[in-house]
Amino acid sequence: MEYTDQTQQKKPPKEQKKPVVGRCEDCEFYDYDEELDAYVCQVNLDEDEMVSFMSGQTGRCPYYRYYDEYKSVHKQI
């Protein structure tokens, strides 16, 4: 009788439609500001949230929303 260790079997990777941890460049709130001539985040964080985010304590932005620029095109097809 053969012994097989089932705890070490690899599971197939799950498909992900959206990235779990996103980059600012892929976020819906990351937009071009003509006055600053640069891309900036449009979310208004309060002082505590900004300190936490800038110090790296949050791990990721709680307001991140994946922006799919072709979403309306997909609906038309």
C-alpha cells in the first residue's frame, strides 16, 4: 500500500478578473491634473488616513478601485 501525502498537493491557481493589490496607475481615482501637470489621486484622505498610507502602515489603499477603460466596449459587444 502506497502512502500519499495529500497536504502537499498543489491546487490549481484561481483566475482573477481584477488585481488583488493594485497600483495607483490602474485606479479609477488616479487622474491627470492640468494645474499640476501631473497624475494625482483624486481621493480626499483625512489627515490620519494620509499619515497611515504614506508611512506604509496600511499595506494597500483602502479606496483602490480597478479602472477598466474598455468596460463600456465590453458591454456593447
